[in-house]
Amino acid sequence: MAEVPAGHAPRKAKGRGRTILAVVAFFVALAILLSLGTWQVERLQWKEALLADMAARRTAAPVPLTDIEAMAAKGKDIEYRPVTATGVFSNNRERHFFATWHGQTGYYIYTPLRLADGRFLFVNRGFVPYEAKEPEMRKQGQLTGTQTVTGLARSRLAEKPSYLVPDNDIAKNIFYWKDLDAMAASTGIAADALVPFFVDAGDAPNPKGLPIGAVTQFDLPNNHLQYAMTWYGLAAALAGVGLYALFRRKGD
């Protein structure tokens, strides 16, 4: 009976162990890639439903402000719902939100609308270029008397959206994120006299065109199909490499 060369059995066992680890790693990696692709498909379906819902809301008939307030009080989503509100603009309390519009740097003008019950609703009246930040540069656009605003309800932000966003400069009246409480406090409006959301005004004509209304942006990115195809493509490539390795091993 032939003797097994010393060290041959351990090497064979080690090779088998490496093969098992390679197979396990292959299937784990394949499972991860497939799960990522499936997750992106689910995200795609969610995003498409969200975009369809946004489109349906934007084309719905405007409802009174009290209806939106009732929805907000119940914790319902009020984002982009058409609404009307009537009151008098407190032009001396307008707040300036740093923004760009069609590539031009400037500000969105948030002006409190004093309602008949004495409360205030902050209305994004629209965009003005950088050089027209101060009200004196656009006097004819400062609407006086009772006004009815038709626009879209916008939820307040609970906190700064990112650490990359600068802090609001209250002293210079420049806001980099929509902190409703800070906007109100900086104008002397008490918290209990504040409607707890914003309204983006529509495109009603305005003297001299300033502010420019209807600045709400709806361009939500939807790249989930591309991402899903990428993950599934990587999974297919990995499967191809695995099959190639398998057939090559059988041929040896």
C-alpha cells in the first residue's frame, strides 16, 4: 500500500476549506447585490407613488386655510396642498430666505399675513434678485390692504436639514433654512399667534413683477431604476464570474 506523502493531506484539506469559503463569500455577495437591487425597485415604486400624489395635490381645488390647519392638527401630511388665506400683509416684518431662481442669486420673501383672528401666516411671496433684497427697492410690490393668497401649504422644518447648511443670520435678516419659530420670534410674533406652517404663494400678478411668485420646486430626483439596474447588473456579472470559475474547475 502506497504511503501518502507527508503534508499532502493537510494541503488538500486546506484547499477544500478555501473553496468552501470562496463559495460562501460568493453567495453572500450575490445575496447582498440582489437585495440592494430589490430595495431600489421598492424605492422606485414608493417614489413614483409620491410623485403621482404630489401631482394630484397640486391640481386639486384650493381649500380654506382652516381645512389645512385641521389636517395639520391631526398629524396628516399637508405638503403641497392648495390653500387660500385672506388677510393683510405685515410688510415691515418680511424675512429673507437666501435662494437661487433660474440661476440667479437672491431671496425668497417670507411675509407674515395677518389673519382676521389676529394670527399670522408666513407666506413665501416669491423671489427677488440680490439687489432687490430691501423693500425700498420694490415699493410697488409691497401689497397693502386686504389680500387673498392662493398657494401651496408647506410643512415647517423641525431642525436644520444638514450641518452643511449655514446658521441663520438673524441680525442681517438672512435665513439659510426655514426656521419658522426663528422667523416669527425675530419679528416679535408670539408662538401662540403663529399658524404652524408656511404657504408658497402662486403666480398671481404683482406690480413690477417683484416678488416673482410660484417658486415652489417639485424636482424630486428619481434615479432608483438606474440604481436597481446597476445592482442587478453587478449581481449578473458576479454570477457570470462564478459560473466561469465552476466550469474551469471541472475542466481541470
